[in-house]
Amino acid sequence: MDGNNYPAQFAEDKAVRIVSVKGLKDNWQKWSEKHQEHQKHNPFSHDTKPIAVVPQKGHDGYGRPLQGSMTAQRGEDAHTHISREVQELCEVIKDIGVRSHNDGNVGDISVEFSKLFEHYVTISNKLVGILLRARKQKLVDFEGEMLWQGKDDQVVITLLH
């Protein structure tokens, strides 16, 4: 036995245990620091620090994707696509519609929903949605909130521009 009243074999084990406990403590500290850093970016954590300024309700940019983001790009692409479809719908109405004559003056171009549906179905399956968008842009007008095939076949759609 040595001066610590431990047998030699236990003295060596004690040194090994101290080193391994110190290693565990260091590993735990590294994991803890890494976890704390992760929590700063976790949106569900109370420790989250906002990285970007988030617009508040009523301010410019609220409810809109960040400029330059992929979401903003997809929105712009969708807007462009829908605008093209609305223009194409107006062209189809011009081509197949009938121009009205009031007191010798040339009037608006109109077409019944059934005729437009039969012709347009080969172009797109979203006719009613495109018609609603065109009406919102004040390019066409028709009676009712929604058009249904069969029920609204005689509804007249008028091209305004």
C-alpha cells in the first residue's frame, strides 16, 4: 500500500476514474453549448432570437414573402402565368363571341357560358377560376357569384375591354 492507504491497484483506478469523469464533463459541456446555440435558431424555443425583422400586422410587407426568396419568385411566376391565362381567355371571347349593336353603335362582345366552356375546355380546365379572376380585374362581367356547367349554360359573359 502507498501513503494514501489505498492498495496500488486502486490508486491507479482512481486516476482513471478522475480522467474519465473529466472527459464526461467536457463532453457534456460541449453538447450543452452546441444545444444552446441550436435553440437560438429553433422557432419553437423560448430562447429564439429573431434573425430577420418580421413585419407586424398593418405594416408594409406583412403577409408577404421576403424579397428575393424562392417563395417570392414562385408567387411572381404564378401571377405571370395567371395573367397570361386571363389574356388568353379574353382573346377566346373575342374570337367566338358576338358583338352587340345598340342604335347602330358597336357594343361589347358577349358569349354564353356553355359555348365558352365547350371551346375553352380544350385550353384549360380552370375556366371558372380564370373567369372570376378576369371579373375581379374588370375585364369581363356576368351575373351571379359562380358559374356551374349545366345550371348556368345560358349565362352571358361580356368582355368589357
